[in-house]
Amino acid sequence: MRLLLLLVWLLAVGAVGVRAQQLLDWSSDEIRAVGQHGPWPPPPVRDPSNKVSGTPAGIALGEHLFNEPRLSGDGRMSCAKCHQAGREWSDGLAKARGAVELDRRTPSLWNVGYLHWFGWDGAGDSLWAQSIRPLLDPREMNGGPTRAGEFLRSDLAFACGYERAFGSKPGTDDERLLVDTAKALAAFQATLVSPRAPFDDFRDALVSGDRESAARYPLAAQRGLKLFIGEANCNLCHLGPRFTSGEFGDIGIPFFVRPGEVDSGRLGGLGRLAANPFNLLGKYNDDATGNNARRTRHVQRQHANFGEFRVPGLRQVGRSGPYMHNGSLATLEDVIRHYSEVSPDRLHSDGIPLVRPLGLSAEQSADLVAFLRSLDAEPLARPSPAPLCP
Amino acid sequence: MRLAAALLGTLLATPAWADCALDLGRGTGWVVFSEHYLMAFRPDPLRIEVGEPFALILNVCTRNGGAAELLAVDANMPEHRHGMNYRATIVAKGDGRFRAEGFLFHMPGRWEITFDVRAGDDSERLTHDIILK
């Protein structure tokens, strides 16, 4: 009897072991689709419109400026107040809180250097141009156009850091110093690359044919990934290593911010882009070839842009809720429920809709969440920045 | 494939067609033709990537050897009934050669490129499909 029990126990343990090591069948098309979400991390990015992008002195100055509240009007708010390292470079709030509560969520800064459009509405066409906006916005840091220049000239350590980064002492041109402040901020933000996640190990193993390593990836995540690249078609917009096209879409989130007032999203963003003197068609673009301004030169403002918002990347997504541009969905489960039940009437699609109610079962929803959570990893602790000019 | 090659060979055997340069440098690219027009084009850079800007280099010819004009070039996804988020602009390079700048395909799938060409009063729309994976 004991022998029989032992045999049954061994078989049961063995069965569990086999289940834990199982690899689903992946077709060549699926392997190709999974492979397109890597490798990770990508090579460091360098922005040709920003002469201090990728330079150690520019990055160091940018990190100090990022944490500097004296850039704000009341001397109390820095970039780091809303973009917190311990909260995935966001704030964990449904809506950003500057001097007042804003209408949109603070976007995470992970992998922001790889984008081409910035902000939920893409009103910024460079990371440095986007970084100017909160410095000036009365609802956010409210620094005013001369604040950055006055600060760089008056603080000895920052003046020294500026000279190291830009090759000359801070001058008297406040607009130039505002732009340079933003370029240093951008140089720092572009270094924020999310860590490798369990998905990346699976992706690399699957692509290289290492079935044993690939089988360590949880079955629920495998099933969720199959849905993501298959039936649910999530990868039409959440594509590539960063899981975003970097473009814009309307996924049926209500656009009323309060009674009688709407957030027009990309439509308004394109208007602000055209009116922005700091866009890439302006004099502060350091790229003499003009090649990096092609998107700005050719983008067209269309009625369909109304209610569109930037497709966010999905790395670290399980750690960086609430979700959507307005923080209206609290959890990943809520996000999946939205895509499962979204009303097609709201989306006004003439052709095959990109977003449609997926009608997911409870198990399919859980599988998608399991996959999305496999894009999360614990970031390394950041050391304090070295002094600017020791 | 053989049929297309034979058809193209027949077209090129006609003297006026033979004057139409199909080699756009770094390989021919794609050829599109109708009863009245023959057009060769290729992307620059050669490989189109989702989300990355590219240009088209084009050579437009007419059956009778007359000058042809490229009026407009655009792209859309017929299944989803949406176009690009960008508008291409055309620069004439002379002798029926053109460069259209400002393309960006923001999604994988079937993109239909449309070319509006004209010679005199006769205009026509040519199309070509690209499947982007």
C-alpha cells in the first residue's frame, strides 16, 4: 500500500513538473511575431536635435536639473515630484497634480528617449521641446520664461555643470538657456531604459530554439502572449520591442473631462505642435540635415485625430497604473475588461475595426494579465548623482 | 511570375516603353503599368519598417513617350479604411523622375499606395499593394 501511495505521489509530482516545464506549440509565424518584440534592451539612443544628448556632462546636468525645485515658480516643485523613480517615473495618481489637478495622468518616463512624439497628445516632437512645457505651464512648475536662465547664471555649481555640458558659461539669452535646460533634462531622461523582464528571456529562447529555457515561461503568460499577437491583435498598435507604434489611437475612452468640456487629444496636440516655436522646424533644432524633422514636416491634422491619444509602451505596465491617458482604469484587469466589452458604437469605424469588443472569457482575461505582468521587472536601485563640479 | 516577366518583356519590346528607365539605382524596385502609363518606383531606404519614415523614388513614363506628371501619391489601409497620419510631398527631378517624401506606415498589414499620374488632359490612378509584416 505504501509503495502504491509513493508511486501515486511520484506520478503526481512528475505531472506537476511536466506541466511547469511545458511549452505550447508556437508556429513559425508566431515565433516571428514574438521575435519582433525584442531584443531588449535596444542600443542607447542619441537625439540629433539635441547636441548634449548622450553626453556624460549633459546627462549629469540633466539629472541634477530634474531634481531641482528652484526651476519652479514657487521653488517647491521639481520634475521628480511627478516623475518619481520609485513609481516607475510616474506618480501612481489617476490624474497629475501640479499647482492644480490636471486632466491627464502623468506618463511614465521609461524608454521615453525612443519616442518620436511626446505627451499624450503628441504636442511635442522632441523630448527637449516636451520638457519645456511643464517648466512654463502655470498649472505645473510655472517657472516663467526667464527662471531657468536666472538660475543657471546664479548658482555656481549649475553654472559650472552648464559650462561642462555646453562648452561656455551661461549667457544672457534666457530663451537659449531655457532650451538648453530642457536639452539637458532630455539627455538625462533618455537614459531611463526599463530592465529586462521575464518576457525577454522567453522571447530570446523561443527565437533561438532553446525550448528548455522557453518552457520556464509560465503557461498562462504563454497563452496570453498568443492572444496578444493573435486573436486579440493587440500587436497592431502595441508593436516592436517597446510594445508601441508611438502613434495615436482612439480606443473608446470617454473624452469629456467635465460637463461641456472635452479633451480633443491628438487633434489639439497637432495644433499646439504647429504653434510651438520650439518644434523641430524651428531654430533650436541642432540637426543641420533636417532629417529628424520629417515627421513634423509631413504630419497631417485630420478630423479623425479627435479623441486619439498616444499608444503607450507596455514595459513595466503592471507596476505603473492607473491606466489610460486620464487614469480612468485602476487596474490591468480593468484595462482587459475595457477591451473585452468596449462599445463598437463609440468607435465609429467604417472598415475592419482595430478595436472591437473581444468578448474574452475569465481565463483568457487572466492569461492576458499574466502576459502583461511578464513585461515587469524590478529596476536596479539608482545611485545618487555625482556632484556637478566637485 | 513567368507571366508577369513575359508581359513586362513584351511591354519593354515596344520602342516607347524601352525609353522608360526602370532602373532607379540600387535595384529596380516595383513596376506598375496600365494601358497608358508605366511607372517604376522604390522606397528609400530600401526596406520599409513599421513606424519609420521613408521616401519613394519614382520614374513615370507614357506609352507614346510624352512627358508624364506625378500629381499625387498617397497610401491607405483598405481593410481598416484609414490612411497615413502623414502627407507626402512630391519633388520633380526632371525627365519623368520624382521623389515623394514623407511616408510612414504606422501599422503592419496591407497598405495600398495610390499614384495619380497625368499626361496632357489624360489622368489616371495607379495602385500598388505592399504587405508590411
